[in-house]
Amino acid sequence: MIKIEIKNRWTGKVLFEYSKENNTIRETVLEALKSRANLSDADLIGANLSRANLSCANLSRANLSRANLSRANLSDANLSRADLIRANLIGADLIGADLIDADLSRANLSDADLIGANLIGADLIGADLSRANLSRIKYDFFGRMLMQKNEILALRQSLIDGKVDGSSYTGECCCFVGTIANVCHKEYNNLALKPDSDSETERWFLGIREGDTPETSQISKITLEWIDEFLMLIKI
């Protein structure tokens, strides 16, 4: 019999243990979730959780650095403030996942599905978002830009200047809708484009903080690329 313990990353307290022949950390984590064990703050550094069904799991503040989460189902999982440094998330399903303040620096997110993920404050420095499924976010963004297409050049410049803050509707540096409102010299709730905090666009913009530029933020870089593509299509 092989006994594996999952411990609190800070205190060393055992959060869950499981024994069986040929046991693995993957099976232990899945058993913990079946037992409704609380895995927040869990030490899962380097764990092989590829293809595991971790949907709706509470892994807030967990240490998943260098973990293999390729093709894992993390939809609606709570990964807020989790360490995912250098984690392998190739092809992972992150639809609706809570990634608030998660550290995804240098994580491999290629082919990952980030539709509806909450990226507010997430650290994506050096993360690989190549081929990540962002299609629904992009199409939603294009539709919203069409409603305010005369202000898009100013939005573009705000991104370049680091004057976008996706967490605020008001101020000198604010979110997509707030930036458009500033350009129009209107209150954000008086635009044809109505604020919608559940929209793919606004959730995406939550990942952009004041001071982020296309040179320092992948989200800003990708957003700028989308804007340039949009401008080409409508020939502004």
C-alpha cells in the first residue's frame, strides 16, 4: 500500500491522506475532491494532474508550481492566489475558472480554453498564451467595438500608454467601457455600449492593470493585436 499525504503548504498540516496499491498524487487529489476535502493552501508543487477532472475544485492559494495540468478540466475551479509558476496547462479547460491574483508567470497556456476565466490581477508575465482558445472573448470584443467604433483609436492609444485599468469604470485609467466613456466625455452608463461585468470583454479586461502595456502584458499585447485587426476590417 502506498500512502500519500496532501499537506498545507504553509503549516505542513495534513489536509488529506489516501492509501492504495500503486497510488499516485493524481488519484489522491481526485479522492480528496470526492471526499469534499478543502485543498486550499495545498502543497501540490510538481504534481502530475494531467487530464484530471478538477472542475469546481477549491485550490485557492495552492502551490501548483511546475505541476502538470495538461488537458485537465479546471472549469469553474477556484484558483485565486494560487501559484502556477511554470505549470503545464497545455489544453487545459479553464472555462469560468477564478484566477484572481493567481501567479501564472512562465506557465504554458497554449491551447488552453480561457473563456470566461476571471483574470483580475493575474500575473501572466512570460506565460505562453499561444493558441489559447480566446475566440469567444475576441468575437465579443469585436461586437462591442462596433458599437463605439469612432472611439477605438483612442482606446488603442490608451493601451499603448498603459492607461487602462480593467477593474474600474471611472478615473483617468479605467476599463474598456470606462475608457470609451472618457473619450466621449460621457458617464459610462450613458453610452450606447452598456457596462456588463459578466461579458467576455470586461472579464478579459480585468487582466489589464494600470501601467500594463503591450510590451509588459500579454493581455494588453493580444488586445492591441485584436484592435489592429478590427481597424483593418472596418478600415478606420
